[in-house]
Amino acid sequence: MDKPKAQISAVWDAHKIICLLIILFLAAFLISLSIGRFHVPLIQVVKILISQVVPTGMEVTWTEQMENVIINIRLPRLVGASLVGGALALSGATYQGIFKNPLVSPDLLGVSNGACVGAAVAILLGFPSLAIQGFALLTGLLAVLISTSIPRFFKNNSSLMLVLGGVIVSGFMSSLLGITKYVADPDNQLAAIVYWTMGSFATTNMNQVLLVMPAILSVMAILLLMRWRINLLSLGDKEARSLGVNIRKTRGLAIFCATILTACAVCLCGTIGWVGLIIPHFGRLIIGHDNRYLLPISTIIGAVFMIVVDTIARNLTGSEIPLSIITGLLGAPLFVWLLARQKVRIS
């Protein structure tokens, strides 16, 4: 097979994989809407969803309780889970491509710890859930702003200095979070802070989801549109520069977009580990290292993974399990398996 035909075949195979993953996502979404302590038959789930789009002309074969469970309880949290899973996976794949390091995660620049500090302060002040989201988003972005300012302060714009800035800020924010836990009321505030930092969609409603959805979807679109430039950055600075890429602007925009995705995800449901680290590796296992296909595939796999994790969290026991517990229990052994399968080089 000559080279052009091989390239066409690879593109066709990638498109087929993306279509299959989209079908898998839709199936997982519908099945998760059906599953729960209050079971709703899958056919009724489909009818309820259709009735929201086409409100007239349908025979009502479901109860009001069924509709309330699907529309007001499960649908917001599953939409949120899809957005968060896709955002963290896309952010992780972007960071790993930019820094040419398979062990980089979305909280590289301290955004997660920064967001946790903002949420903890809002909880201490007794603010409502929307205000907690807002504080988390602002302090997460503030943490990243400080991280990116450190290289400029030392007049060293290398990737290593940027990573070190993230480590410094992340450690500082972790200390601030410890202070908020120390001064929190142990009867209610401390529990709320700890539970928030472990991640959950238990209190998620559609208003909260709609607050961050435009930002997440628009930033996702930007990263997916510039994925071929991330491909060039992954070749190395010299190669990318020789191909006409403005390295500083392209890398800065990609980091900014990936950071916005992580901040929005954290402010919606709290801190969730492992997703942005391991999901891109699953994408590489399926499609390889080409970011043109890796980024969209990682996004869809991340959404499916988070739907599955959320479904386990709300059904495994009588009380809801924080998401980070499940992602940690699943992520650690999966990551060991992926490292062994791909023989990822740590050096």
C-alpha cells in the first residue's frame, strides 16, 4: 500500500473509532439515566427525554416521579459528569502533548489546589453552592496566574520553570487549604470542605451545569481546532519553530485553555484525580500519539469513564461514595497496566 492510501486508511479508521465511541457514550448516558435506587425502564427514559423536546403528541406512559428523577436529579449530574470527564481528559492530553511527558496531569499549575482553597473559604463564610463554584473558579485561575508569573519574574520561560512554578503554587495552596480545615467548625464545615475536595455530583443541579457549560464547550472547541498545532509542539521546539509555529503564543493559548477546562471541572464537582492522567493513555492505546485524533478520542473516553464512575458512586452502597475514591481505586491499577502495556519511558 502506497503512502497516500495508507494515510487515507488511517484517517478512515480514526473516524470509525470516533463514531463508535460516540455511540458508546450515548448508550452509557441512557443506561446510567435508567440505573439507580429508583429504577426507570430504558424505554421510559427515552420517552421522557423526547417529551422534553417534543412536548405534545406523545402518550404519557410514565409517572410524575419517574420524570422528576430523570429530569431534575439524574440528567443534571450526568451532563455534568460528561462535561467534567471530557474536560479533564482533554486537558490532560493537551498538557502531555505540550510538555512531551506522559506523566503530566491537568493540575500541573496548581489549579486544583487553588480551586479547593476558594471553595473552602466560601464554605467557611456560609455562601450558597453557586458562590462556592464562583470562588473555586476564581482562585483556581488565580493560582495558575501566579504559576505562570513565576517564570516571567525569573526571566526564564522554559517549560521546566513553568512546572516548578506550578509545584510552588500548588504546595502553597495546599497549606492554605490546611489552614481553612484547621479553623473550620468540625461539626459541619470541616466535613463539607473534605467532602467537596474529594469530588461529587450529589448536589449538582442544572443551573450549576449551565453556568460552566458554555465555557467548557467553547474552550474544548478551541483546543480541538488547534490540535494539529499541538502535534507540532510535541515534536520539539526547534522542529515546531522551523515549521512556522509561534511556540510562545501557541503553547500559552493551549495551556490557558487546558487550565480553564480544569478550573471549570473542579469548580463544578470538586477535585477528581487520575482522569486527566490515565484517559489519554487509553486514547494512545487505541489510536496512537497523533493529537489530531488523540484529543477528540480522549475527550469521549473521559466522558464515558466519568459517567461510569458516577453511576458506581451513587449505586454501590447505601450512601454516595466520593468520586476521587473510585477514580483512585480504578485509576491506580489501570495506570500500572497501561505503563506495562505501553512501556512508557519515565526518563
